[in-house]
Amino acid sequence: MRVRVVALAFAGLGAFASAALAEKNDLVLSRLGSLNSAGTDVVPHNQDFRSLVSELGIALAPKLTSPSDTLGYSGFQFSFETAWTKISRSDGYWCATEETPDCGSTKGTSYLPTIGVFARKGIWLPVPSFEFGAGVVNLYNSSMYNGQIYGKFALHEGFHDWPIPSVAVRGAASRLFGSEQLDLTIASLDVSVSKEFGVQGTVNLAPYAGWNYLWIVPRSEVIDKTPNVDAVMDNNDFHNNFVFPDQDNITRQRLFGGVKVKYFVFALTFEANFALAGSSVDDRGGTNVPCDNQGDDEGQCDAKDQASAQQTYAFSLSLDF
């Protein structure tokens, strides 16, 4: 009896510590699962999972926050970036965060803020007009961090006296850290155009615009539907562990535009991008069977990305050397 009391005490302390450390934007994916009709196993809501990760992926995906021109082979940049991405809290899947414990509640539209720091360097190799960068982004009010790297190649740049824009292609990749429930990788490819203008010989303005394609690759870790129940004390609790099936790649498209204002080595960039609504489908059985919000008892129905169209507004403050 004494051993059991001590074990329960430690379990309670562990649950309290987890709750104390959790922040409002941390994931609680256990809410996207329910007991099957027999009450013996947890059925994952695949469609909700896919839609949630799709919208979260847009918030964490690499932003451009720079015109098409590279920094030049001797150029270097440090930047601080912040962004706000629109999500729809009224969609049922957004109950899977600490902020919204009631899956039946509707809170309307809100924004996920992120903050990040980056370093960028222009180089001559492997080809002229090449630039690479790396940084880390934190989803504000969460323990999740997103490491990012990218490489940009300017197909045409530097001819600012000509009435033609600079053109660049960029590839980027990011990886999520800090979540025990989700493994998330995002790949990005974009094409941009920009044109630099001088103002009074002291300030440079460089408006830019482009198109971006995203591949969002989520993988579920083991989810405990009843984290406050000790499986040692209740053997049936093992049936409350579940995983979401591996999803086919989620694809999203974004249109973006912005302007960079530079004075001496100081630069301020504002960017807005618009992500089209999600439409990709995870084909579980190859029969294109529609999936409702709950799924079937086997959790094997096709899951369509129901993420809404999203807007992101980003700001970057940088030092260009």
C-alpha cells in the first residue's frame, strides 16, 4: 500500500510539473482521438490532425523577408524577425492546444506569433550570385522551435539602372524541435522578383513579390490519451496510447509580397503572404472514401486537409554588412 501511495504521489507531481511547464500554444494531440464504439481503443481523428498540422506548418514555414538580390559574395546579414499567422480557432482541431481545453468551444479567428533570429551570407560558390542562411524560430508561448536553412540563387540581379527586375529561386527546409507529440519537416521552394530604387541617394527601397510551394511532412509520436492515469496502476491504460497514421505529404501554396527599406547598414523589411486553403488528401485505402470529423473505428478513412486560407504578416530588422 505504501509503495502504491508513493507511486501515485510521484505520478501526480509529474502531471503537475508537465502542466506547469506547458504554455498555451503547446500541442495536446490527445484531444484529437476518441474511444471506438467498443470502448477498447482510441481512434485517431486523422482529418483533424492533418488540418491542424497544415495550418501550424504555414505559421512555422520559412518566410522570405528579402528581395531577389543576394547580399553579394562579401555580404553578411544578421536579422531579427517576427511574424503573425492567421488561424481559425473555431475549427475543431484547434482544441489540441493548451489554450483551448474545450473542443466544443468556438473562439473565432486568432493569430499565432513567431519570433526568430537569422544569419545570412553571400558566397561565390557553388555558382555566382548565391546566398545561404540559417536560423531558428520559436512559436511564441510554446516550447517548440523550428530550425531553418536555405539557399538562394539569383538568376538575374544587380542591373538596377535597367528597367527589368531581379529574379531569384530559393529552396529552404525546416525541422521542428521541442515537441514530444509531433515530428514535423517542411520543405519550401519559391520564385521571386524585385526591383531596387534609390531615394535621395541615402535610402534604398526594394519591393518584391513571388510564389511559394510548401511540402509539409508530419509524423506522429505515441500519444497518451489519458496522461494523468498511471499505466502501472491500471493495465487497461495501455489501450489509451495511440498514434496518427503517417500522412501523405501536405502541400500548400503561398503568394507573397513585401518591401525592404535600407539606410546605411540598417534595414527594415515588411512582408505579407497569402496561403491558399488546403486541399491535399491522405489516401488511406486507395478508395477515396470521404472522412468525417471522427473517422471510422479503424481510423483508416481518407483525410482531406481542411485548413482555411491563411495570411501571415512578417517584420524583419537587420544589419547588412
